[in-house]
Amino acid sequence: MAINDIIMGLGIVLGVYIMYKLFFKKIKVDDDYQKVYDKVLTSEEYKVKGQYDK
């Protein structure tokens, strides 16, 4: 009984680890995407007229 519990516990831990790796590796943001995003936010070219004028 104790050996079955240990094996089941290791299986659950391994399953959770694999699920974590599968789902959360896709959330990382590309460097290229981040550069374009920062450029759009800070560029004068994309500034809306009157956006910061108050």
C-alpha cells in the first residue's frame, strides 16, 4: 500500500510539472513583439493628437 501511494504521488507531481511546462511556456513574449510594442507606446509617430495635453 505505501509503495502504491508513493508511486501515485510521484505520478501526480510529474503530471503537474508536464502540464505546467505545456501551458506556461507559450505565455512568454517575443523580444521582437516587445520592441514593436514599446515603439508604439513611446513613439511620436503613433501619438494621438491631444493625448497628453491637459
